[in-house]
Amino acid sequence: MRVYLDNAATTAMDDRVVEAMIPYMKEHYGNPSSVHSHGRQVRSAIEKARKKVAELLNASPAEIFFTSGGTEADNTAIVCGIETHGITHAITSPIEHHAVLHTLEECAKKGKVSLSLVEVNSQGEINLDHLQELLKQNPKSMVSLMHANNEIGNINDLNTMGNLVKEYEGFFHSDTVQTMGHYVHDLKNLPVDSVVAGGHKFHGPKGSGFLYVRKDKKIHPFIYGGAQERNMRGGTENVIGIVGIAKALELAYEDMSGHQSHIEGLKKYFIGLLKNDIPGIEFNGLSEHLDKSLYTVLNVSLPPSEENRGMLLFNLDLHGISASGGSACSSGATVGSHVLRALNHDYERESVRFSFSRFNTKEEIDFTVEKLKELYGVVV
Ligand SMILES: Cc1ncc(COP(=O)(O)O)c(C=O)c1O
């Protein structure tokens, strides 16, 4: 048996998404910028996808821009939001994804903004009083705080954070990569200026994504070239990816509560077994709390063990389980998680992020717990 519990890194594509994409790899190959019928047909597929995404998120099609993924969308919102709106100060947290953190650090290094980090406690909760203090000292800031953390699963309240940013006339960007397709986003009624998505996190294709920017907070383009994406992103569109991400989002919304109850059931079951079977087990961040964390993520902290020191992910892999230590690293190397570091994590313990999808089963959870028991020498 091989078990895939790394769905926060990426998910398997839904067959129905693949089916929707195939015609755009075969018969519909026109360039969407061409005015002839081959082109027009493909242009119409892109605009249909944009309309679908906008409809699902209660946004206007003019507010949706397709990108190559979450990283590009984060970069666009942050870099161009700062430039367009003449912003000189930015606020983020030390546990953001590197798509946000490294982008803002680069902006600070280039002297475009000064950067403040809002405090988080040992559970990864944002200190909202500190956020308010920072905003009071620096009104009109670019504030980038994620909806949910990809490593520890903590969910932040977009309403509370967004209203605070609004009060101090800031620009509020939220990295919603881990919640898009898993939770409902009613963008007309959320106090956010921009949010993002990566299609591969909800059974869509890799290399697909989109950026939402509120109508009254327009920003300059990040990539210059042709007039694609209404002059916001030059370059021939990833038509296949665009068709795929829209289909994936449509499927996600079609039965979101069904998916949630299945996945949340698995997470709850997993927590119960782990607490019962592995002495000294703990959970990082708020991931144990079903009402405060992503139903797709459980970050487990295992007691010190000589046999598994620095080797747990490797050992799990050998036993047929794919999980992760944090965000997937492009080199494949295991580098310490900046998120766990910010939480003053005890490095004697081993941490594993297990993340689930609608394709996981109870049997896979049983199998994983059995393997953990073996690795931790729990007498079966
Ligand atoms: C919170 C968060 N932001 C951004 C990204 C980057 O998204 P993409 O892989 O689509 O570029 C990820 C992916 O791991 C993520 O989890």
C-alpha cells in the first residue's frame, strides 16, 4: 500500500478536470489572441472560465486574472500593490509562505518599503493588538496575512484582520492558497483587496492559478508584453490550465460540505487514534482544533526518538507513506521549517505535516497509524 498524505503540497487531479482539459490539448489549439475562428473559440473558453470563477467567488470577471499559480499571484499583488498605491510600509507575519515572505523581504531590500513583522504566539496565533499598533504607527500599509497556514493549518479571521486594515486605510492582501476550493469565499462581502489561488491545491492542474484584485484597488501589471488578461499579464495564456482550474473550482463548490465532512471525519479519526496509540504525541499550532484549523492539515509532533531523529519523513516514505515536514522545498532538501522555528518549536521532537484530500480513506489512516506505531516501537 502507498498512502499519499501530502495534499497541502499538491493534490491528484480529478478525472473530470482532465476530461475538461483534453479538448484544449487536441482540437482547440488556436491562440486566444487570434481573431479568426480557431482563436475566438479558445478566447471564449478563457472568458467562460473567468466568469465561472467570478461567479463562484461572488466577484466580477474583471477582478479575476489568471496566473501561473499562487506564487505569481502573491508576487503580483504585493509588488504591484506597493508600486501602484505608493505604499512605503508593509506588514506581514513570520509564518507566511515564502511566496509572500521572500517577496516582501526583497521589496524591503530594494528600499521600496520598510517591513514590520506582526507577533505570533507559540501556537501561531497573530497578536491582533500588535497588528493594530503597527497600523496605528504606519497607516496606509501593505498588509499581507494569510487566510490559513500551509504548515500548521491555523485559520485566520479575514473579517477581523481586513476591517482593521481598512480602518487604517491599508491595502489588505491575503494568501488564500490553502483555503481556495476548500472554503466559501464571498469576495464582495469580505474586507480583502486581493486574494490568490493555485489550482493544484484543489485537484486542478499544476502551473495554474489566479489573482483577484478588488475593482477599486486596481494595480499595475507584473509581467509586461501583449494585451492578454486585459493588459495585466502579457504572454499567451495557459489555456489548458485556465480551463482546468475553473473546472476544479466548480467541482470543489459543487459538493464542498460533502468533501469537508469526509476529510474532517478522517482528521478527527486520525487525531483520536494518535492520542490513543502514540504516547507523548502533541500537535503543532492549532491543527488539533477542528474549528480553528484547516480540515485538510494535521501537524503532528512526535516525542524524541533515536531511531527517527531527522529521519522520520524518510522512514515514513520507506514504509509507504508520503507526508511532509512543512512546505515542499524546490530542491527536495529538508530544511528546517521557518514556521516551526517562529513557534519556538522543540527540535528534539519530530514534526510531520499530514494533509488530506477527498480521495483519502479511513484504511489509509489506519495504515499510517500502524506504521507510526512500528516506527515508535509501540507494542502492537
Ligand atoms: C500558503 C501558500 N501560498 C503560496 C503557495 C504557492 O503556490 P503555487 O505552488 O501555486 O505557486 C503555496 C503552495 O505551497 C501555499 O501553500
